[in-house]
Amino acid sequence: MIDILLHPLTYAFMQRGLLAGTMVGILCAVMGTYVVLRGMAFLGDALAHAIMPGVAIAYLFGGNLLIGALVAAALVALGIGYFSRQGAIKEDTAIGILFAAALSLGVAMISSIRSYAVDLSHILFGNVLGVSTTDLWLTFGLGFIVLLTVFLLYRPFMVISFDPVLAATLRMPAELLRNIMLLLLALTVVISLQTVGVGLAAAMLVTPAATAYLITRRLAPMMLISAIIGALSSLVGLYISYYLDIVSGSAIVLTATAVFMVVFLIKKGKR
């Protein structure tokens, strides 16, 4: 058993992958609590796919794919906030419109790239074992910014998530806080690309948080439990992908899903 745990750590790429996977697992889980509590699961999926135009443009012009993805995700997040501002249209409607438009634009642009199937496959499916030292530092740097912002704005975020009426009474800048939260979600999705890819980023936002929601309804404990589940899912999933030689992102998400199913069945059995 000890050899099974230690042998993968003899490789530098596996060490970097485990560190990056753990950070992404914690980050997605913490931000995912707001996604679950605010009923925004569709938003995570929309932001994950909305980065495609940015990735395509960055690839075509030889730019940094991460920066292209971040710009595209930020624009879509702010667009959702703008169109649904003060109830102009419902938030899920704005998400649906911009999600479809961004995804269609991304697919149209990527289809013009002859080698996209190979060169952009890591964006779609993740490649955590290909994380470089620079990628690792970038992941930790951006992740620290997101977690620090969540810590500093913990109470305002909690108020606008649970009691919008109280937020209005206290004259809190609800629209600004909401846009900040959307931008943090966009940044979280972009950070997750290297680990789980576009297709599975939304799953890591929702699944650990949904599991924690079954255990507790208090925000702080929910964040802590969700972060533990996210981190452990990433670690276990990477070991499974290493020994079974399967895609790491899929292994991580399936591990998180297995934890959810176990907790769900235990909770159901106690009723």
C-alpha cells in the first residue's frame, strides 16, 4: 500500500499534478457552495463552455490560451450580470442566451483550425499531468486571489445569497457584489481547465458542494466539507488515472460523484 502511494511521487510531473489538482479541487469546492446555494449550476457549465471563443482567438494569434480563456469568461460573466440587472430578464435566460452564443462562436472558430483536435484537446479534457512549474505557480497565485476575495467578502456574499431583502435594507452594493462573484466563478473555471478541462469544470463546481449540502446547511462548515471532498477527489482521482491509465479529469469527477452517491445513500437510509 505504501509503495502504491509513494511510487507515483517519484515523478516530478505527478507531484505537480497532485498539487495543482488539490488546489483546483479546493477552489472549485469553495466557489461551488455559492453555485449550489444560489441555484446557479447552469452558470458553471455556461462559463466553462463560454471560454471557447477566447481560446480559439488566442490560439489563432499565437497568444496565451489561459489569458484568452479568462477574457472570454469574464466578458460572458459580466454580460450575464448586465442583461439580468434589476430583473430585466431572468438570470437563467441571460445565461442561456450568452452560453449558446459563446459556444457557437467558439465552435465556429475552432472548426476553422485544422489541427484543433490535437492541439486543443487538453482544453476540452484537461491535462493535469502536463502541468508545468509555471502553470503550477499561476494556479496557486490565481487560486489565492480567489480564496482571499471570498474570505474578505464572506459576509456580504452570504447576505446577498441568503437574504437579498436584507442586502437592500442595508444598502449593500448587491449588483457589484454579484458581478464580483460572477468574475470569481469565471476565474475559477479558467483555473480548472488544466486539471479537468472545459467539459468537466462545471462538475467540480457542483458535485463536492452538493455533497456538502447533504451534510450541513451552514455556509462555513459547508465550504470546509466541500473543500475536503474536492481535494480528496482530486488526489484519489489522480492516483486512479495513473494506475488505470485513463484521463485524469474524468477520474477526478467520477471520484467526486462516487462520494456524492455514498453520502446521498447514507442520508436516504437514515430517513
